[in-house]
Amino acid sequence: MRRLTVAVVIAAAAVVAACSSSVEPDGETTAPSSAVPSVGHGSFAYCLGQHGVPAPPGPVTEPPPGVDIETWNIAMAECSSLAPGPAE
């Protein structure tokens, strides 16, 4: 009976150790999903930033200080599909 108990404890420990691994099977790790927002909160601001326009909080209706109009127009054209709609 004692051998059975020891075997069960060892098997349980092995299962717990296997289930708690945080490394991908091939040894690679993945970036958190929040690293690059694709759609939703923050994606418009992220896109503007990728096109050289720092997006301050709140509505963006004109180029921020230090951003030329050409850079602004290009960023708005590239990122307009991610712009939030009107508040409901």
C-alpha cells in the first residue's frame, strides 16, 4: 500500500510540473497580445505613432505641435480605418 501511495504522489507531481510550464514546446516565446493593438482601443493612436504622429489623449483633429501637414495627412490616410467613431 505504501508503494502505491508513493507512486501516486510522484505521478501527481509530474503532472503538476508538466502543466505549469510556461515555455512554448519549440522553446520560443510569444509576445503578449497587447504589444501591437490590431483593432480596438489604442490601435488608432498606435498607428499614428507608427507614422510619425504622436497622438495625445482625446480627439485628434489637427496635427500636434512639431508635425508637418504632409506627415499628418499621410498618417490620417493610413490610419483612418482604425479611428474611433462618435460616442454613443
